[in-house]
Amino acid sequence: MARRRGTDSESDEADKKRVTKEGFRKALSIFQFVRPYRLQYIIGFVFLILSAGTTMSFGLLIGQITSVIQGKSAYTLNQVTLFFVGVLVAQAIFSFFRIYFFSQVSERAMADVRRATYSKIITLPIPFFEQRRVGELTSRISADVSQLQDVLTLTVAELFRQVATLLIGTAIIFYVSWKLTLFMLATFPVIIIAAIFFGKFIRKLSKRAQDHLAEASVVVEETLQSVNVVKSFTNERLEISRYGSALQRVVTTALHAAKYRGIFVSFIIFALFGGIIGVVWYGGSLVLNNEMPFSDLLTFIVYTTFIGGSVAGMGDLYAQLQKTVGSSERILEILGEASEVNAEDELPLFVPVQGNVQFENLKFSYPARPDIAVLKGVSLDVAAGRKIALVGQSGAGKSTLVQLLMRYYNLSSGRITIDGRDLTSFNLTELRKNIAVVPQEVILFGGTIMENIQYGRLGATEADVREAARKANALNFIESFPEGFKTIVGERGVKLSGGQRQRIAIARAILKDPAILVLDEATSSLDAESEQLVQSALDELMQNRTTIIIAHRLATIRKVDKIYVLREGQIAEAGTHDELATLEDGVYANLVKLQFEPIT
């Protein structure tokens, strides 16, 4: 609940800000995505102008038909009617091509916005994802981009058409009767003030509805990702209730906005038709006094209707543009983040390393918790091809060392080198290509086993994949499936057992062929038989590689070259298993007693 209140508070603060010239300019920068399709956009605008021009001729043609009926025209009724039909056909053709070209721009530009947003998100550093939830980010790509779609093309074009209708129509009616025009324009200030007043509230409520919709997406994302937990605790009712509550907030806010929108539209309709009644009354008196012909009054009323429709439409378009400012701000905020890698850059030539890793006096606090020191001056040396283990209680800093080695975070103090070369001097892609991680909780993608193993080295041949699977003790169970390597593993590998997923991950790491290997509790959640198979595969994987093992189960690390025991962010002990196990009152010795000595 605290999270939700914080989100609402931030949203409210954002809504209180005025849409400044600078803010609107930034929002308009989203139009950079239309630039590649400017030719189609220009053609669409040409057809828009032609369509608007034919529409604006309707009032004059109706006036001309009235003059023919009154016997005051040089044309016959058939001639004028035939010309009118021709204008209608032209207007229909112009409208078709206007929509066709603008839709081309809209669809392609939106695909580019989604591609750019996703490309930016996928290249952002880990701290960015720690501050945001997955559902929120997917909502940005789906809901916020959809909000932009019509506005980038159709709405802007429609706004132009409405403005053109307003200006041209006003010029025509002013020419027809300046007295009647001034009378009609007297109602406009009231409508404009109402549009500004209601627009402010509609924008605020619409933006809040978008935020609530993002929160509802978060509930769905989290629930589906943890569906096993939901079902094991039989909390389906709770999750349905959570999602229902989130949707109710969306509905409540949207209906609140709809109420203001309804009041605004009702007021506009009342004002417009009231104005038309006034025009008919005053215009009728001018016709009776022979100050203007009846055909001109009819023309005036038609154009007044056009102008009124434009003003009413502009109010709704203005509200849509206001909503778009909020959506574009969120997308531009993501696009403005600093990427840790540039996916468009040509990949550097891969230079393998020997694997000599040194941590020198590391001090570190996570960006989200800068006041809590996780590492307090850790130094250790891993020679190329050697195997070390990191042992200690949860929170001692074991995983943090690996995350710093992968450069998921920047160091607060100290230095990490590989083969004597400072970690910051490596190209990030080059660095991570030399390191493979086999985690405790293996994440597989929803494709085939072949695709998941090939993820370790894109473009690897089927023979390479089979050899990697054989070394990982995975070939037998893979070939036991009817579809073999083409077997679909399901969402997050749900169709495979824990041991099978682990061996797929090991095969993926073998295919990558890294110089440095990190094993993060790789066997801790397996049964005895699976552990034996996985451990055998790990032994194959660790050959001739610098290996860092994070372990709680001490039986898996007895054969490593050196064990480092971390306690409260510092190295408390270092040595082999035999050396540390015999230390009196040693931290490692106590852990050995807890794990291996029977409880009496």
C-alpha cells in the first residue's frame, strides 16, 4: 500500500505542474519518430487540405441551390446538383487517401517508438530495474505508446483541419454578413474559458487513470510470474481481489474524468445550439428588413454549424493532446536514461582473457541503500584456472562481489582487475563475454531446448549444441523427449525439472566457453540424484577455468583451491577446507559442525 500511495503522490505532484512551454516542447520531441515518414505525412496533409476544401464548399453550394430555387441564379438546379455530387465524390476520395497515408505514418512511427523504448529498456543498467516494476515498464510500452498513436498523426491532422475550418469559415461568414458574425462571435469567449477550465481537470484525471492502469498491469505481471506461489498458498481469491481493486481505481478515476468531460460537452452543445438559435433569430430579422438575402442566411447557418463543430471538436482534441503530454513525458523519461551498452554499436572483436581476477580493497553500498556498507575493504586474488569458494551468512557480501565483477554496479571504492587490467577499461560486452554465471534459480526462455542452449553462443551449430549438452549430462534426457532439442520448455522452463533446467544452464555456459565461471548455489535446491548429475557436469565445466563458487552447502566446495569466509562485509578467514575446518572457534569450523555433525 505504501508503494501505491507513493505512486499516487508522485502523480498528483506531476499533475499540479503547469504544462510549460519547455515541457510542451519536450513532449513535441516525440515527433522525431514521424520524421522518417515525412513524405507520407506531407501527402496525407495535401489530401487533408483538399478534403477540408471540398467540405468547406458545401455551404456555398447549398446557398447556390437556394438561389436557384428562388430564381436568382444563372445556373439550373440540375447543373448545381451535378456539381455538388462531383464535389462529394472528390471529398470521399480525398478522405480515403488522407486516412490511408496518415495510418501508414501512425503504424510505422508507433512501431519505431516501441522498438526504441524496448531497446532503451533492455540496455539500461541493473539499478534502473531495481527502482521499477516489470508491469510498470510493460505498461509504458503498451498503454502509453497506444496513447500516442493517434495523436502523432490523426489527432494533429484533425486539429489542423478544425483550425482551418474555423478560420476559413469565419472569413466566409464575415464576408456574408459582418453584423451577424460579430453577434455570433460574442459567444466564443465563454466557450474558450470553459475549454481551458475543463481541460485542466480532464488532463489531471486522465493521467491518474493511466497510472492506475499501470498499477493494475503490475498486479497481473507479478501474479503470473509467481503463479506457483499463488497456487501453493491458495491465494487465487486474494489476487483476484487485488486486481479487482486496481481495476476499480481505474474505473473510478476514468468515470470521474468522464463526468467532467460530459459536463463540458453538454455545456458546449448548449452554448453552440443556443448561439445558432440566436443567429437564426437575428439573421431572420435582417432578412425581414431586406438587409441580407435568405440564401446568404442559409449559407451563414451552414458555416456556423461547421464552426461550432470545429470548436466542440477542438475541445476534445485539446484534452487528447493534454493526455498525450503525460504519456510522452514518461516515454521520453525512459529514452533519456543513460544506457550501459549501445546495441547499435558494432560488437568489438572478442579478446579472450586468461582469467586472473583480483579484488583490491573493495568498499561498496547499493545505490538504493547508500547508508548501509555491504563490503568494507575486501581483497582477494584468484589465479587463472584456480577455483575459490565464497562462504558466509546471507548478506555477508558474496553475491555482491560477483555483481561487481559483472559490472552491474559501479564501485564505491577500490579496484577490480582481470589479468592486471582495470575492469573499467573493458568494453562491457567484451567483459561479460568472458564470464558465465550458473545461478541457483535458472531462468529459461519459453522457446525450445536448442534455442535456450544456443543463447550461450548465438549462431552455434547443432553439433556444438549437442556436444555442450553431452558434457552437461543433459543429452540423455533431451533425447528421451519425442521432439528432442526442439522440445518447448514452457514459460521460464516450467516443463522441465529443477535438475534438467540446471543442466540446460550448464550446457549454455559450456557453449559460451568463458574464461571465468561463477557458480551461485548451483546445486543447493536439487535432490541427491540430480545433484550428482549436475555436480558431474559442473566438474566438466570448471576444467581449466577460473571459478568462483558461492556456496552454503560446504560438501560441494571441499576440493576448491581456497575458501574465503565473509562476515559483515569483510573476509574473516581464508584457506583450504582442511585448514579452516581445524581452526578452533573459527567461523568455517562452526559452519562445518552445524552441517555435518549429527544433532544430539
